Amino acid sequence: MVQDDSQGLVHAFVLDGCGGARSIGFSQLAEPLAEGESLWLHWDRSHPQAQRWLRERSGLNEFACDVLLEENTRPRLLPLAGEQMLLFLRGVNLNPDAAPEDMISLRIFADRQRVISLRLRPLRSTEAVIRLLEEGHGPRTASEVLVYLADAMTDHVDGLVEEFAELVDVEEERLELDERYRPEHDSMLSLRRRAAGLRRFLLPQREIYAQLARNRLSWFVEDDADYWNELSNRLVRYLEELDLVRERVNLVLEAEQRRLSERMNRTMYLLGIITGFFLPMSFLTGLLGINVGGLPGAENPYGFAFACGVIALIAVFQWWVFRRLRWL
């Protein structure tokens, strides 16, 4: 792989049309291509030399260069004159200490014999396509470079969606097995937020793949439409799984909220029973405890025992009443 950091060129390949490729350097970019060959250039768009080459030597018009170098983009497909296109995709961020759902933008210009891609951060999907080229099993044409890149990006999405589903599986299983288990509310909200963020980019990307399957350009390989359609269907499945993950997270949070409500209701119920049980006895002892004359039994040596007996009878009577009412 050719990597010219001084010029902002990450790698450059001339596809031989048979699944293999040869690496070239910055000084060889202007060399003409032989029949059946295609060119794939991958740039670091933050590098000043890469931006200068794109505007002055790539042959792209000012509008295309401005769009490719925009700060913020979303997945979209922009047809250009002469059966050229601009394609903006998002790939899972697998860089160290990065959130995978913080997806990396890949900006692509493509025509019949040339693919120019730009990225800001390293993307594993391009590395996967490079390995295939080095093994001789990579894309043969410019259109297949697009398909291979999109396929590699979709593969990485598969792993991330599966990870989300497994996290929810663990929480659901622990809730089912342990009634005292309480899922971490913040982690569940974070998972739901991550799923929503991933879905935000996958939805327009699926529409792009469907559009490429429907609107086949003349320089596309014959079966490219089938591959784009399959990629669109895969993203539909991932989007459905993300919607299910978000719904399951809501169910986990609702189950925890329901458990808390039931526990609170039981506690309040027991407090109410205890309060109701001791209320008559509290009234009687409070009445007998006032410091005024004329209290019955005040001078009787058995008055205290009699009062205790009355309280005990009231307690037994209340217990019988609560049992009949099935409060106990």
C-alpha cells in the first residue's frame, strides 16, 4: 500500500480489471490508464496538499470540490453530468477509544474509470478492500470499488447491531432470573441513544443503496444492481433490529419502573395496615394519658391491668376484622 503523508495521499491503486491492483505514488497519478484499468485514490481530506490536488489537478469542477470538502455531511447520492456521481457514506468507527456509532464519513467521487475517496479518520472498511486487492480477489472496476466499500461498511454495522442486541438480551435475562436485580438506568438510556444515533445514518444510507439498485449507470457491472439491492435489504434488517433494540430497552425500563411501583405500593400498603392497626389503641392510650381528674380506674390498683386487657382485646378484634377483610 502506498501512503504519502507529505501529500495527503493515503493510498493509490490502479485496478487491473481481474481483481488485483498495483500501487502507485503521488508522482504517478497523471499517468494514463491502459484499457481495462481503473484508478482508486484515497485521500486524507484534512491535508492541505490533498485539498489543493482535488481543486487544481483532479479535473473536478468547483461545485464537486466544495461538496466533497464540506465540514458536515449526511449520507446522500448526488448525480453529476457525464454519468458521474458523488456518494457520501458513513462507516462504523472502529478506531481505538472511539464510540463505534460515531460513524466516519467517506466522501466519494466516481466515474467510469476513476474513484476518488476522502476520509478524515481511518476507516477499517477501506483496509478490508485493500486486503482483497492485495490477495487478487478485490474489485475489478470503478463501480465494483463502490460495491466493495459499501459491503465492507455494512459488515461492520452487522457486528455493532448484534452487540446492541446482546446487551439487551443480558439485561432481559437478569431481570427474569433475579427479581431484586435493578438494571442501570443510565446504561439503558445510553444504549437507546446509541441505537438511535446509528439509525440516523443507516436510514438514508439504505435509501441510497436502493436508488443505486434502481438507477443503473452505463458503466456499472451487469450484476451491480443485484448487490446494491442486497445491501439495501441488509440495512433494512439492521434498521428493524435497531428499532427492536430501542423498543426492548423501553420494555426493560418499563419493567424496572413497574417493579419499583409494585415495591412502593406494597410498602405503602404495609404502612397503611400498621397505621390502621395501631390507630384505635393510640387513641385509647392518648385518651387515658390526659392529666385531668375523673379518669376511670385512676385510683384502682388494677386499673393498669384492666387497660392493658382492653387494648389486647381491641388488638385481637382488629386482627380478626383484617383477616375477614383479607387485608392480612
